[in-house]
Amino acid sequence: MRSAFQALACQREVLRHLFRRTQSSFAASSTFSFTRQSAECKAANAARLRDVRWHSSKVAPLREMTGGEVIFNMLVEHGVDTVFGYSGGAVLPLIDAFHGKNIQWITSAHEQCSGHSAAAYAKSTGKFGVAIVTSGPGLTNLVTPMQDALTDGVPMVIFSGQVPTGAMGTDAFQECPATEITRSCTKWNYVCLDFNQLPWAVNEAFRIASSGRPGPCHIDLPKDIVSMKAQVPEAIFKKASTLTADAPPMLDMGAVQKAADLINKAKRPILYVGQGASHCPEILAQMAKKANIPVTTTCHGMGIFDEREPLSLHMLGMHGAAYANFAIQNADCIIAVGSRFDDRTTGIVAKYAPKAKAAEKDGTGGIIHINIDKSSFGKVVQPTVAVWADTEHALQALEPLVSAGDRADWLKQCQDWKDQHAFDYVRAPAGKIKVQQVLEAVNNYLHGADVFSKKNVFVATGVGNHQMMACQFLRWIRPRTFITSGSLGVMGAGLPFAIGTQVANPDALTILIDGDGSFGMTNMDLQTVKRYNLPVKIAVMNDDRQQMVWVWQRLFFDGRYISVTNTNPDFVALAKAYGIHAVHCDNEADLPKVVEEWLTHDGPMLVDFKVVPDICLPMVAPGKALDEMILLPDRDAVLGTDEELGSMKFEGLAPS
């Protein structure tokens, strides 16, 4: 009995240390040190590990397992078939449980790569992404992928090793306050100080990660907890497979009816669709076609509505289609489905959707916001009607209430804008190539050879000009096929994204469109491509600089260029050093045959496309409304020559 009380006291002391550390983080001192655990607590903890008993020990049958084996079996019951990770001392008792088992373990080149690959696995399938790393730097290297998953709504479960409970608070080797670090970049986190809590913690992580708006959850695992053995009831694992995410909120049919009334009154409605509708493309298309409502999407929403359809206005926003932005600004009713009015899709909010706001006042339109995340309502744009619901449930209820509509004048206006402001660019001189030309060649091959009817096609990107141009010049026809970092904008995520996507979809064609700057951050993950012989098709759009930042320095900082020039290696030689086939391409004459060879190559292949730098247009400058874009005819006035700045000024504006 005494040892049990000592163990409980020890747990409480550890928790007090964590709490004190949280308080001290707000103090002026930058030095941190946990209060040292008492010798009595350490002894009690050791006794507790020797004497642990399962709370449900009367449940039969029992099987002796380590904590690592408990977690492994919980993952199996939750349907996990792949884990991305990197080894380390503190996590060895956990990863040992994977040896020779039926969950695929993918070792990345770096923990950040593991996190991004796990996220891409989730993005491309809708299933959970799982990553396992060691303590200290293993965990801190995952902060960026976790924040990226949180802001992009990706269901992930992350496990990190931790020093033994007896060493916590002693500044032990590779110790860090893991849950304090991840508290702000996860939906939920937990340090498991009790073997008996392992099944509950795993179940809770999977439940929270998938409930409401998805996101990452993190469990920190002290080494002694995962190493210890105990008799475990097998029924625990069978129960895990029956657990589900929290039920979505009860649908408010009053709000749905109000939304239907506004749509039926509207003469110029538009559907503004985000990632939250990726699981219901059929009902979305059914309603759009029934009521003749044009559809525009966010970058994560591309493909939810087939972009080959006449009603498609493609992507809106900062570098979106001019015709989509014009339509948003002139619509009298905006139906936001699974989107959150991100600043890159609204422009300056004070000037956003003037016609819809005017229609709201006389009851003939307004802004309808359908989202599973209640906190998104009014965060950026105040809706006329908010429908808190799973988007599929909401659309299924809304579609029968929406009247069939002609809206010929509105559709003609949208088509005129599409004809007048199609995505375009100025061709490179002397037979050279630009990013847009490469993407056109890729798009022509994919659609001309009818690749989409033969296999699934996924495109991953890094962040920069190439990312936005991929949105513009590739046509998207299925949801979950554009794998990118949207809200956080993580350079370097592209190659790990492509790896995670290919692992999740082994028979698919997975294409990486990356920039030289973005690719340079994680190109060591080529070893992962080679290790698992993943047939990823890698394109490096190489202009030897961070072109998007260069453009902003030219426009907003009077051409004072700094930190935008890259000194790149020979990417072809680099790929070949990893045993990956690679070629150069720098001219339009070779472009079609290089693209065909690249996309049909049996195995991984890299092409170093030497491209002429260009500005990505259209562009909504900071402080401007969606319809106040820099368009292609403005290009020369904006950029001028290399010697002189253009005549178009953006005084008083700063990048945001």
C-alpha cells in the first residue's frame, strides 16, 4: 500500500514540475531547469514499475506485453498500416515492437521529413498519418510538420520517446519538455506516466485527431513506461476498433432552410469550396449543376469539383484566377463550403464581397458559411447564415431545398471573364522555358494520353512560384490529389509529401513539382525514394533564386535584393549519386519528349528544368481587394527592366 501511495506522489511531483515549467516560461529568466525529483520519488517509481498491475486484470484472457507492444497492437486495431519515423535511444522500446510485424515502417532522412510524409499519407487518403520519433531533437524536428498539419486540418497521431520518468526533470540526455513544446501545435497532447493509461491515451489521440476539424495529436512516452511488461487483457485491443470520432453536430434545419431561401433568391450565387468538402464531391456537383451555380475552390479544394466542367472557375485568391476573383466580388450570394475565408482568398477584408454584403441588407443574398469547425464562423468574415455541420450532411439537406435555376446572364458573365482573363504568361525568349511552359506540357500529356482514366494521379509541391503556377496550369479533376502546404507555407515539404503520397498510393502516378530553393531544404530525402524504390517523378524548377521573394523585394522594397540567390548543386548529379535516373532540360524543343520520358519512366526519375524566372500573375497585392489584381498586361509596368523599376508603384504597402 505504501509503495502505491509513493508512486502516486511521484506522478504528482512530475506533473507539478511540468506545471512549474509552464509558469516559468513566462518569467523573465531564459534559463530553465526542472526541480529535481527526490530520491524517494525515484525509488517509489522504480518500485511501481516492478509492481504494476493492469486495472482490468480480472478480464481474461491476459497476455504479457511491453508498453511498446501495447501501442503497436492499438495501432493495428485502429487500422494503421504504415508509420513514418526515425530511430533513437528513447524510442527503441517502441520501435522494437514493429520488428517483423505487419505495419510498414518507413525510415525518412530526417524527422521533419517523417512528419511531412505522414501528413501526405493522410492528405491523399483521408486516413490517419502516424509518425514516431525519439526524444529531444527527434520531437523538436517535428514541430513544423505538426503546425502544418494543424493549420491545414490533417489527422495525424505522433508518438515521441522521452527519458525515463525517474530522469524527468534532471536535464537528462535528449530530454525536452515535449508536451509544453507541442501544446500550441496540436489539438491534444499527453505525456503518459502510467502504463495503464497507454490504451486510453492512444484511443483519445485517434478520437480527437479525427473529430470535428481534423488535426494532429501527440503522445509523449517515457522510456521506462514503454519498456515495462505487464499482463494485458486482449479485449482492450478489440474495443479500439469499435471507437469512432465524435458524432458531428446535430444539423440545424432552420439554418439550412434560411440558406436555401437565400440561394433561391440570388441571381448571382457562387460556391466557394475548401478542403472540408473533399469527402463529398458528388453531392456538391449535384447541387451546383441543378441550380447552375459556378464553383471556385481554394488550393486544397482543387479537384473536389471537376475543373473541366463549364461551371468551374478554378482556384480563387491571391494568385488565383482573375475570373474567380471577379465572380466573388460580384456575386450576390457566396456559399462557403468547408472553407474558412483565409486571407489569401479574401484580399483585404474591408473590400471583400461588396455585392453579397449589399444583398444581405435587402434579404436577397449574403454569405452562407457551412463548416464543421464552429470557431471559423465570424473569425474573418461575418456570415449571414452559419451552418455548423459536416459539409456532406449539410449539402444533402440543402440540395433538395435549392431550386433548379437558369441564371443564364450570370453564367454568361462568368464565361466572358474566363475568356478574357484565362491564365497566360509571356513566353521565354530564344527557345528557353518557363515554369508555366513545363506545367502546360505536363498537363497536355496527362490529359492527352488520358492518364487519368488509367491510374490515380497525385501532384505534390513545395512552396513558391512553382506551387501557385501548378494551381494555375494543371487541371484538377479529383479531390485529395493536390498535396501541398497551404496555410503554413512550408518550403521543403514537397519531396516528403511526394514520398508519403506514393507510399499511401503505390499504384498511382505521383509527381513532385518543386522549386530549387524548396527542394534544397530536404533533398536528402532522395535516399528514402531510393531505399524503397518509390517511382516518384521529380521536377525541379531551377531558376537559381527564390523568385517569389525576389518579386516582392522588387515591388515593395525598391529592388533591394537580399537572401534570394541560390547556389545550387548539379541536381542531376545529386540524383544520380543516390542511384536515381535524372536529366537536364532547358529548351522548348526538348520539352515534350523529356516530359513523356519522365512521366513514363519505370521507377523514380528527376528532371532539372532550367527555367527563366517570371512573376506569378494574377496577383492580389497586399492591402488590395480581390478584384484589384496585377494582371498580365501590367507585367512590364510592374517589373520594368533589370536596370529600372517599373512605373507601377505600391507605396504604403507591405508584404503580409
